[in-house]
Amino acid sequence: MERLVIGALGAYRTARPSSLAVILASVAAAIAFARKGADVAINYLPSEEEDAKYVITLIEQKGHKAIALPGDVSNEKFCRKLVKEAHKKLGGLNILACVAGK
């Protein structure tokens, strides 16, 4: 079964419906999704790296995959790279959560 994921960056298809993957800019949301069984890719600004690494460690200690993808989501070129890298490193995307903002 193929799933279609639609988000602010466009539509993406994944053939792995059992694999949950999330792109986030909120470490609190990343923890919440991981608690529900999702592997996550966390996006954050470089100035937030210490907090992001801490959250990644917490998620990995619970047995889930978590990857760091630092960068500015106000840059469209970076956003396209972010989606491609998350898809590649997590083996697919089922959920795209856009929780960026200050």
C-alpha cells in the first residue's frame, strides 16, 4: 500500500506505511511523536543544537531512530534538501509536521 503525504513542501509518496517518520522544528513535538512509536528527523536552527542533541539522545534511549537536520526552514532550497535527507536517512516519510516559528 502506498501513502501520499501532503505538506507545505509538496506531496511525497512512500511505499512503507508501517514506517513512521516525522520532520519537526519542535523538540517537544518530536518527543511526543517518538512516544507514539515514530522515528523522527528533527530540524532546528544551529543555535538550538545543544537542545536538539539532548532530545535525540532521549529518543534513541527509548529505542527509536532520531536524526538531526539543522537549518533554516525559511530557505526554500534548504527545505527541499531537508525532505530529501529525512526520506533517505529514515527510509521514507509518513508524516510531515511543520511546527516552526519563533
